[in-house]
Amino acid sequence: MSLTARVEDYLESVLEIEMSGDIATVTQLAKNLGVTKATVTAALKRLDDSGLLEHERYGDVMLTAAGREKALAVYRRHEFLSDFFVRILGFTRERAQNVACVMEHEIDESTERRLAAFTDALALAERNGEAWLDELKGRMDSPHELPVPLCLMEDGSGGVIARITAQYELRKRLNAAGFAPGVDISDIRKTEGLPGGVFTFNMNGMGIRFGIAEASAVWLYQPERV
Amino acid sequence: MSLTARVEDYLESVLEIEMSGDIATVTQLAKNLGVTKATVTAALKRLDDSGLLEHERYGDVMLTAAGREKALAVYRRHEFLSDFFVRILGFTRERAQNVACVMEHEIDESTERRLAAFTDALALAERNGEAWLDELKGRMDSPHELPVPLCLMEDGSGGVIARITAQYELRKRLNAAGFAPGVDISDIRKTEGLPGGVFTFNMNGMGIRFGIAEASAVWLYQPERV
DNA sequence: CGCCTGTGTTTGGCTCGTCTAACTGTGGGA
DNA sequence: TCCCACAGTTAGACGAGCCAAACACAGGCG
């Protein structure tokens, strides 16, 4: 049942044209999707074969019920995601479009529901004027450094912990041991030993040893390079 | 310069194997990426041609400096996105992987920085025990309806406004006219007139007319179907 | 009625990513 | 030392998705 992403794009585009009150034409689709008419004809053939729309030579392009349902799901996700990226995360419209275009083919319904709950809750907070959201916006407008996992830092280097990407026990263990954003780490060394290497470094004056699992879960902001 | 997504996957996989302390082999890559060895050999050829790694017949697979840099960027985005989807949005690990896998090839650095600012701010709020976050989590754990744009509702139907997906002037206009989440709308009718149709409906006892632009920006929860 | 313009189709050709099946190299153990 | 198991490669094929160029059709206008 899983259609290719591209096929879903064609379906979505047909729906968009219908929504604007026109009947989809090959030329229009070609323009919207940025391909040649020949490519559209070929794609319509495949879509017709799989029963998602009807298209006879020189005839109109009409979605079937199945096709329309699929198209609506894709359209909904697209609008929804691009709205999320623009309004909540502050992406540019263009970038939001790109990301939404790709993601719309990948998320399932339950995921969509979760995401919807998230954005609707944030929108609510916005209307209620939660102070915390202002701080968030402020942060997002200033440039933000990109961290590197500890295991990829150069020998002898150090940095400040940015985040911990781990779940469950490992997360708890690191937490309990004092690893948290903002903490300083220095004098990282990689030596042989375990498969994946052994990483030693200094935190709060203590020497610590990591295996690869821990060392790839702790992300550091690198100090300013000179 | 823009590599295909798949090529970036190969690069990323090589880096992951290196990070775990091994040297990447064709067999290992085939397993990690879920393809046959023949496919890997072909991909390595393309990657070698574009100068991202070095690979001679029966030789080791070694990233070049350019390849390693590219691979790190992809890896960082991947880890970062999947962490975001799991920790912040509560996706399943598997779904988060899928989405991250696709998105990692699509976002650029400035977008990544924005997203990083967002998640880091949320993580901070979490540590500070912001009450508002608890409410958010609560909402996300209960099933959430999926809305439909007004322009796609059936004739005579109605519903409750879920959200407004519009920017700038249109958003302001709708806002000023009283369109907001929670408001009831009934007796939606579509008639011909403008290109795209004219939509009339009832809100707060008033009759309102929409063009297609407005009607596709207002999303409604459909009432329970019987 | 016939012609012209523009819409839609066909043809042939390309790349990427994938496969299966057959082949070739390599390195460790008997 | 030689041989075998397995790692890696090559050959040949396929579908999706794209293109350019040539062709076919349809509808409006003179």
C-alpha cells in the first residue's frame, strides 16, 4: 500500500488544483511540480494503474475516492507541518516548505495526532501570553552553537556540555553522575581498550572514563577556535 | 554540491562504524543499510568518484576530510532530530528514526541552529520544572483529533475551529473577525462564484462568506460521526 | 471548412538505486 | 603449501523518475 513519496506529491497537487476550483491539467501539474509534461503523463499512467485517479488519453484528471482520501491526508500533513515549522519553530517559509514536503510522506496518523496536540498546546500558550514562550522566542532569534559528540572531539580538547541524547538507564546514570548542560569538561583523551575505545576526561576536577556508548551520548559545545 | 540523500546515508554509516572503533567493510555497510553487497560496492564507487571517501578494489573504506565533515553534519542532525522527536514530541523510537532519517538530509545549518535553540530551551524548562510543560505532556498523551480545512467540509456540515494556518495580513484579518480555536461553525455551503468557489457558513449567529484563501486557512474538527 | 496554436502523448535515452547470479581475491588453518 | 570459506566485485537487469524532441490531437478563429 505504501506509495512512493513522489506519487503522493502528484496526488496532493491534483487536490490543490481542485481545491482552487480548477480541473487539474497536465500543464498545470508540470508547472506546480517543476517537471516536464512528459514526466507528468508518465506519472499519471502509474497513478491510473494503481487506481488512485482516472485519466484517459486527452481526458480530464479525476481523483478516485481512494486517491482523494490519500491526497487529503498528505495535504493535511503538509499544511500542518509547514505551519508548525513557520509558526512554532520560526523557519523561513521556504525552508518550512522543503522540510514539510519531505516529512509529509513519512509520518503516520498517530504521530500526526501527537504533533497536532503539541502545536495546538503551544498556540494556546501563545494566546494566554505565557511568559516562558517569550524567553523561548528570544533564544531562537540569537544564533545557537552546534555541539559535537564527545567521542568525536580532538585529543586534549574540552568544552561545555550541550545536551545528553540518551534514554532510559543510560540517561539516568549520566544524570546521577552529574552530567548536565552547562557543565565543563576538559582534557579529553581517547585510548584503545574496549571496542570503540576508551575516553578519559576531566569534569569538576575528577577523572572520568567513558565507553563509546556514553561518549556518543554527551554532546559538547566546542570552545571558540582561535 | 548537493549530494543525494542516499549517498549521505552511506557516508553517515561509515562514520558510525568508525565511531564504534571498527573499519567500515562492505558487508557491515550492507547490513546497516539493509542492501546487498553489490549495491554497496556500486555506491562506494560513486562516493569515491566524488572525492568523499577512498576505496580501492578490496581495500579499506576511508573517509576523506570532506567526506568526514559531511558525515558528521548528517550524523549530528540525525541524532539531534531523533532525540527531539523522542524526548520532546514523544514519538516512538522507531518512528523518530524514520522521520529523522528523512529530515536529516533536508535541513540546513541555520535551521538546525534554530531547532537546537528550541530543544535546548525546552530541556531547560524541563529541568526547571515548568508547570506548563506538564500540561503539554498531558495533552500529548490523550488522542487528538485531526482537523480538515473548511473548504473540504461537506455541504451543510459544521465543526469547531482547530487552528488557523495563515501568516501576516490574512492571519490578522481572520483574528480580528473573531476566528479562533474553539469557535463553532455550522451550515457550511459551497457555491460557484469566484474562482475556487464561495463558502458561506454561520458563526455566532452571523452569516459569513469566504473565498478559497480564507476557507483553506481555517481548520475544523469534524463533529462525531454516527 | 480547414488551419494554427497550444495541450497532451510517445519515443528514446539518461541516472540512481536496487537486485540476483556468477565470478574473483584473500587470508587462515590443516 | 595449498585450499576453502567468505569478503568483495562484476555483469546484467529492472523500475522510478526525469528529460528533450518529435509527434498527435482538439478547439477556436478566420
